[in-house]
Amino acid sequence: MAQRAALDAFWLPEGLRRASGPFGDAGLEIQERALGPGHLPMRIPTFSPHTLRELLAGLRERGSAVLTERPLVEIVGSIGTAAARLTSPGEPLYEELLDTLPELTGYSRRMIEIGLQRMGAGWTAQALHSAIEEEFGSLDLLDDFQSRPSGGYHRAFGPPLTVHVFSGNIPGISVSSLVRALCVKSASFGKTAAGEPYLAVCFARALAEEDAELAGCLAVSYWPGGSEDLEAVAFSEASAVVAYGSDETIGDVGRRIPPATRFIAYPNRVGVALVTRRALTAERARQLARGAALDVATFDQQGCVSPHTIYAEAGGAVDPLDFARYLGEALDELAQRIPRGVMSPGESALIHQLRAHAEVRGATVFAGERGTEWTVIIEESAEFEPSPLNRVIRVCCVADLSEALSRLEKVGPHLQTVAVAGETDEVRSLAARLGAIGATRVVPVGEAAWPTPHWHHDGRFQFLDLVRFVDLETD
Amino acid sequence: METQDALRAAVLEYIGRGVEAADAADADDFERLALEVFAYQFAENEPYRKYCERRGRTPDAVARWTEIPAVPTAAFKAALLLCGDPQEAEIVFRTSGTTAGPERRGAHHVRDLSLYEASALPNFRAHMLPDGAQLPMLILGPTLETAPDSSLTWMLERVRRAFGADGSAHFVDESGLRVAELEQALAASESAGKPVALLGTAAAFAHLLEALEARGRRVRLPAGSRVMETGGSKRLGREMPRDELYGMLVERLGLSEFYCVAEYGMTEMCSQFYDNVLRERARGQSPVSRHKVVPPWVRTQVVDAETLEPCPDGRLGLLKHLDLANLDSVMAIQTDDLGIAGPEGFELMGRAEGAELRGCSIAIDQWLSAQR
């Protein structure tokens, strides 16, 4: 395979790059290093605490000068047009991403195509407009003081500078995070993850083509996570830090956030699915299995929305074992249509080991025969077990879903999306119980992978969590 | 029972032919014996039989040793993989328990320790004592009383009893490595000019070497002194890259690198592998590369991690072993250790990252174990 030319895995805005030499004044050296599961050569600037502090201060000034004055509707419009360059077939940036991200991340090209297009639905001006309206009532609250029903006025201010610490598992989350901050008129610095350091850079490039002034309020770059000197600067310059990652990463970052800085954390989450016996009818079972297969296969189960275990209730017209078989057939079909990503030897080995463990302990295992491309393990158990991911799903056959719910209580604090298949009355009552346990999103089976633009991510507001309200009382 | 006894005798006879490279006639005998052992294990080991049946690999359908189904090591954590009555096991070796708790530890029931010894002792002697040296064995590991279910401890105990000269001793107890006493023993060896053999885990050596380094201490062990180190990440927590470890063994203990031998063994297997270097050195050769030697009663293949099909030589894959000495459990073992096959053995590349079966691949295993 031909060696790729190194890609610029950073975006530094015009003016803050300094005049002499590409980065001369700021003293930034550019280094090449291999990033992502695909070890793609990437060009990365080397910051010193000093140069980083200068950059962040510059971004904050820009934000105050530019963003505060721009009507939000304009900002949202520019974001929408820019993001479309990343998500629309035929656009050069979209094609570049399709050419790059599969090799970089290991996800299949088809998965990246679907991912960009589906996530793009949340980045359109219309979607952002309505999501902001849902949280604030109107966009005006971010432009000027608005009267309050109780008297007086108030206005929402975003953080002057938001620092984002991205995770590398799902391409696109980084863009959503930058978009959210821009929508509350915050300048942003995005610290990318080694796993996917490129999409946020492309978003900034697209925004620069569309609206250079806005893109001037963004910077994106990479350094190895845990670089304490740089992160100390980043966290002290930021008014808000938004971090995505494992519980370990989040805990580590959280300990280093100054008390006055707002910290918004998205730690590990797990998903499950519940299928009631009334949903397991001869007419619906195959369709449900296809939906569940999509939930499992999307982004190879790496997302916080992905199911780890499916609880299927016995006693319906279709037996959970048959449901599991249908699920295997659907996963096998998806293995062709949306191929799984490239595995490391360790990931493959783990799946072989897990299959053998399950089989020998007496569970039934349906599995792809070409390799480890999909695995369904079915057994009578209500115990939740996290999946090793990469399209390995356990189907727990339970006599009654209430067994599953009581076991899920201990998973509660980590529970996010629960896909439920049942009659309307069942779904309502399950949702109430799941909500009480800790779930933050209950959706039909087959819809787990793609949250709507209006979702409460981990049960929180997308925009309101970032802002500070200023109350204005008048005589 | 007759089959079993006859097979046991046949396997012992085959192993007894020695560690030297086998000839073509031996290879034919290996194939025949492996297929007989497979038929025996298929008949007597129920979970294994089911595993084979689901793959359509019954003794009737298997014509070559390469077709014998290999069981992933995780299966030893899920079921009793033994031919015959577990009550008859002479010893049960267990994999080291981590956060998952004792119920998740793999168990290898060994019915016949004499078979284990028949494999372990000559192989040790051929690779660690090829010059016939009789050395005090300083064991950087616990006694059998302290760690009764560790296969490594058991093996080192047998080795010490079989080959250890006066002055052999253990230097690990409940509180860890007794560095000061070990240093004394090393100093005594240096001043008396009497070489020693040091045996232990890579982690224990790292501990010792760091302690010596911290105090700027160097020992020059007499010529003929040697080290057997085993396991990096697998057997104990702390890790030091192999190159660095050997560099420090040379620098801090005054050893020749050819006298530093890595052993690779696993709880689920009765036979072990050793580096070629010391054995070749003793033959007057200059080893050009370091690789693991496969004893004649074992076959090792490197297989593609995704498909489990054999890899061409030189490509990284997972190690799969077939060990005749595993007569009473399962002969064919699929590991999650990475390796590269070469003409004279294989190079061990460590454990496949992320392959430890711990219920999940992300940090939530921590809270799961905390809730147990």
C-alpha cells in the first residue's frame, strides 16, 4: 500500500497562527506521528504551556469580540452550511473524510458514510434552530436581554472559552460538541483523541470556508491525553470544560479542573434492550431482530448508546432462542452490507475466548463463521454483563422482565439508552421503571444508534448546561 | 482404562526419546499418537467432546494433528476440562486470580504429575543446564506451601529438587521479594566464585534490579551463572520491556546475555518453552536470534487472530499449541498470546492487548467487580 502523505490534524485560526513562518512567532514546531487504530501519519503542532496559553487567550478575545455581537441565527446558519460540506456526497470534504476516516479509525467505509450522514442530520441549521428553541424558548435569549414572565429581564451567556476533551470512539461527537459551544457563542478549543483526531479539524476547515470570522473562534489540536502541563493551562484558561471518555479519563480530568470552571462530563455509559413477550409475535420478531442487529452493528457497538445485553421475555409466540437466531441472521446480513471495522489481534482473540467460555459454560452461541464479525450468545440469565463490543451481543432469556429490571438497578448509574419492544402500555410502564433506575433514553428497538437532535444527552441539556444566565432587574 | 494406560505409556515413551530435534519417523509417530490422544480426549472429556461435535470435528473426521480442535484458554474458566474423575486429579493448577474473584480463575486438573515431570524436567535441563552444571538455585518465587496451586511454583519446586545444588533457596514470602537476603546470596556467590542459577518471574527480576539500581549496586556473578525469567504482563503486575530487563541483568549482575533465558509456560499446559540461546551457546554456537524452542512432543502454530487459520511464517498471529503431555485434559490449546513463527521455533510477542477475558473491554469492569 502506498504511504499516505501526512494529514494536518490541527486547526489553528488565521491571525493566531502568527505572521512569520507557518507558526514561527508562536514557536510551534510541527511533528509527525502515527495516530488512530490505523496508525495514519498526522502532523501535530507541539505546544508549550506558553504558546498554548497565548492561543487560548487569543481565542477567548476573539469570542468576546465576534460571537457576542453576531446574531445567533447567523451563527446557526453558517454552522449548518459548513457542516453540510462534511456530510453531503459530492462535497470535496465529505469525499476526503470517506477517504481518510476508514483507514484512520478502522471503521468500514460504509459505516463512516452512514455515520456522517446520520450525524449530519443534527448539524443542520433547522435542527439546531429547533433544538435551541426547545431549550431556551427562542434564539433571542442568547442575543439580548429578554423580558421574563415574572418581571425583569434575563439573558444567557455562553462560556467565553470552552475546552473540549474528545474521545476517539465515535467520529462526529467532537463536531456536535463544538457546534453546541458555538450555539451558545462560546469560543472553543478542541483537544482531540488519538483514536479520531481528524473530523473536528475538517469541521473547522469547512467553517472557515463558509464563515472565516466564526472559524477564527475555534482551534483544534492533539496532544497525548494526560499531558499535565498543557492540560493545566487549558483547564485554567477555560470557563467550561466538556470531556468525553472512560470513567478513568473523566475522573483524571475532573480532579484537575479548577473549582470555578464548569465541568461537563460524559463518562462510560452502557445500553441494553428489553423485548417483552407480547412483542415477540410471529409477525414482529424478525423485524425486531433486524432492528436490534442495527443497534448492535452501528459503530461496532462502540457508542454510549449501544446495547450490551438484550433481555427477551419467554412465553411469547416466538421463543427467545428463535429471536436470537433471527438476530444472528440479521447480523450476518449486516456483516455484508455494513462491514465491521478492522480488529486488533487482541480484540479478535477476546471474542474467540468469550465465545468458547460461553459455549463451554452451556450457553448457546450463534456466530459468524468467517471470523469474529458477529456473535450472539443466548442463555437463561438475568445478569447484566458488559459486552467486549465489536458486535458481540448477549441475549438473556428471562421468565419475566422484572427480573432484568431488578438486576439492572446496579447498572443504573451507568445506564443510558434502553431500546424497548412491547405494547404501548408496557413501554410506558417500563420507561417509568427504567427512568427511576437511571436510564436517560428509552427508544424503540432499532432506534438506539441515532439520537434525535433534540435528545437529552446523558439526561442533560445540550445548550443550557453550558450557559450562565444574567438577570437584569430594573426600577 | 486400558486405553488410558496404553496411551500414557506411549506418550511417556515418546517424550522419553528426548529433547533433541525429532526425525521423520518421530514425526509420523507424533501424528499417530496425537490422533489417538484426540480420540481418547473426545471420548472421556465431555465438554471438549461437545465443543468438537459442534464443529463437526469428530475423531472420524480428523485425519491430521492440525485438524484437532483447539480450545481457547478461557474455556478452562468455564468448565472442568478433564478426562475422568476430578477426584482423581493429583493437583489443580489455577490461573492467577485478579479482580474477577476466584470463581473466574482458570483451573487445570492434572491427573498425573509424573507426565508433567517427564516433560518439564528434561526440557528444563536441555535449555537451562545444557552444560550439565550443578548450581544452587535462587528462586525469586514463593515456596509450594505459600502458593500451592501455581503451576510455575510447582515446576520450580520440582526443578530445584531434581537439579538444585546445596544453597538453593526461595526468596519470596507473603511480604514479597526479600531483596536484602537475595543480595547477600548474590554477594556470597560473587565472593566465593561459585556460579548460581536465578529463577523467577520477569516482575521479580525487575524488582530486584530496580532495588540494585536505586543504590547504585552492581554484582559480578561468576561465569556460568544464569537466569530463567518467565512471563511479563501475564504472571505479575509490573512490566519492564524485555530488552531493558536483559540490559540490566547484564549491567547489574554481570551476566552474559546468552545466559538469560526466557521461559514461556501456561497454567493450562504441562509443557514449557525456553529460549534457544543458552543451549546453542553450550554447543559452541553463537545464537544469531532469540526464539522459543518447541519440544518434540509439542506442536505450535501461529494462527490468524480473526480466522484462527495458520499464518505464513513471519506474520504476527496467535499461538496455538498441541501438547501430548496434556493427555488428561485437552491437548490442543488456543491462546491469546501473540507470536511469529520462524524456521526453528517461534518468537513470543506478549499477550494480545485487550484480550484478557474480564467480562468487558471498557472501564466498567471496575464497577462491576466493585459491586460483586
